[in-house]
Amino acid sequence: MLTNQDLSWADDINEYGGANRPIAALYDSLVRPGADLGEAGPSCLQWEIDSSKEISHVVLGDTDIGGSWNSYDPEMLAVSFAQWLDLPGYGVADYLGREAEMARIPAALYVAYMRWYADTLGIRRNFETHVRVTSITKHGSLWLVEGRHSDGRRLSLTARYVILASGKTIPKMLGLPEEENCRNIVYDVPSMKKRLAMDTMKGKEYTQGSTTSRVVVVGDGISSADVVRHCLQRDIPVLHVIRRNERQLRNILLSRLSAVHYTDYHEIYRLMIGRETNPLYERITNATVTKVDQHRLRINYPKGEKEESYGLLAVCIGRTTDTSTLLHGKFAFDGDYCSVQDETLLSAGALSGDHFVRYLVGGCLDVVQKLKKQIRRNDPVKLSRNLQMALNNNNDATLNTISDKKCCVCPGMPRYF
């Protein structure tokens, strides 16, 4: 078993590809040998289910299985190729009963695959969905994890280990004084589509030549490209505010996407770098928004400042996560998935830098290895009498769960491409 092997030699791997850590790169090369050369061969791994090796655990998430993929435009195509989205044992092709007809699959299909995967492996019983974790505290050698179900019922459980897999699910804001009071700002593609549809129903038009009814897009990543593409396909004029300069744009993710497989993004990228033009598209590079109100914004760029009117402002400058409201105490993570302050607190997924499913699974392999080492080293711990009494004396009749789990995984059900 990979989880029982000493893989420390992988630390000497010099080239990680798109991975952040050696184990993730190793796993990817075993599952998809030659993938980056376009010559992906059969997996070198054989999968077996051994229930005797299972670590007792529960997964808490505030959505259904599928995480933030549930909130995406169902027709949105994943950035990763279908075979790069495969989870251990059963891939997307197993779910479909054939190879995917498209190199990239829509979000709705991937959500369906993840739910099928959980049912097929019999792990759905480990999931507590529609639960928002509100507090994670340490009591002696045990963690107390508290939260609420969507219907208001409280949930409380204890665990010897906690894995934060909450991803980066909170849209970043511009951080400007009046931003929160502006009704004409959206932060993701679904919100933008919904707002444009509502405006259309109300008779509002976004027409060429009118600066007061165009969409201003801030950002230079995948989401901003999605917004620009959606608008141009519907003849909606766009002003694109890009923080990076011309030279820096040559190194962004969009610049590395193949024109053959990513024609949608390639066309937008060429507009961003000035290689192509569109009468509905205007760009300002090396620029930042410094002020915003309901209908106007101020842009700072090398030539000075300028004010622009807008009909809708789409801010797509990335996502972040905030665990400070969950964790009582200061906890930081190094490059080894474990908290610097407490090794029984671990992180996985985008929270620890593994943003793509292709490399995320290898990162989880690394996490499980560390977890098993700790379990072997530490004797089983029972609930302390004081903590048990405190829980038993809780007067809230809606307290729904008290359990001693070895591991509690607390995801915000993140976005994994």
C-alpha cells in the first residue's frame, strides 16, 4: 500500500510539473504516466478496497456532495481534461460507461460523477452535508467541532484529528470604502448571469457606444475571462481592468492554455494582450480600481486617473478562505500539510495549495500518510471526563451528535478543477 511505504525519497524529485509537492507529482506520474507529453498510458496503480484499514472519520460540508461545483454554471467546462479529474479507483469514464466525448466536461456532469463515486464506494455514510462548521477548539488531546445544520439543528462532535479542506470559497473584494453598499457589483459568473437576466427582464439594455450601460470586468484569471466571453457573445460592451502589465500577462494561466483545446479562453487572452480587437471590448492594463460608487468608478493607471461610468461591475480577482473565525487560537500551516502549532490539525486541497484535482489526490495521499503515522505513534485516547460532562450538561435539546471520531474533515466543499 502506498500509504504504508516510505516515500521520503520523493523529496528529491526536482521537477514537480504543475504540482506543489513531490508526493502529488509522484502520484500523478503513477496514475497518468506521460500525461504532459500527450501520451498518457494506463495507470501503474491497482486499486483495492480494504475496509479493515479504514480510519473512522466524518466529513462536514455546507453543501451537498460536489461542493462549490454545485454553485457553478452547469454548462461551464472544467479547465482540466476529463481524465485529470478522475478520483481513485473509479474515473469519469467508469461513471459514463465510456470515454467522455469532450476533452473537458461540464460542471453538472462532474457533480453527478462525484455523487455517484461516493455511492459506489459506500462512503456517503461518512458525509454530513448542509452543515456549516462554526467553531473548532482544542480540549486537551481532543478537538471539539461545532456547527449547525441548514435547518438550525446543532451539531457537536469530538475528534483526535481535524483536517481543514475548506478550499478558497470566499470571493475577494476590492477593499474600497463604499464597495459593500454598491448594488451593482457581482463577484462570480453565476451572479453576473443572474443579474444580466434580471436587468433584461426590467428592460435595461447594455448597448455598444454607451459607457453608462457597459460591464466593467476587474481581473485577469479564468473567471474574468468567463465574464468577458459571456458578455461578448451577447453583444454586451466590456471595459476590462487588468492589474498586470503587458509583460506580466505573458505568464498568467491563460497564456499556458492550448489554443487547440481552449479556443474559448485563447480568444479572450488574445484580446487581453492586444493581439486581437473587438469593437465591444476595451482594456486597461497595469490598472487598479481606487474608488467605486453605485454607477461610477475611478481607475488608476500609468497615465494617471480616469473615471468611468458602468452598468454592472464584475470583480473577479480570486478567492480566499478565512479559518480565523473557526479556529480559536493562532494556527499556521507550513509546506507539510500539518499545522506548525499542532500536528493533529492538518490541511488539504486548495487551502494547502493543491488547486487541481490532478494533484489534489496525491496531496491527500500525503495527508493520510502523516495521519497514519500519528495514529500508530499515539495510543487511542478516550473522551476526557470533564469534556464529556460539559457536553452532557449542555441544555440545548437540539444538540444532535456527540461522537469520538479519529478524524473530522471540515470542508467548505471547495472548488477543485
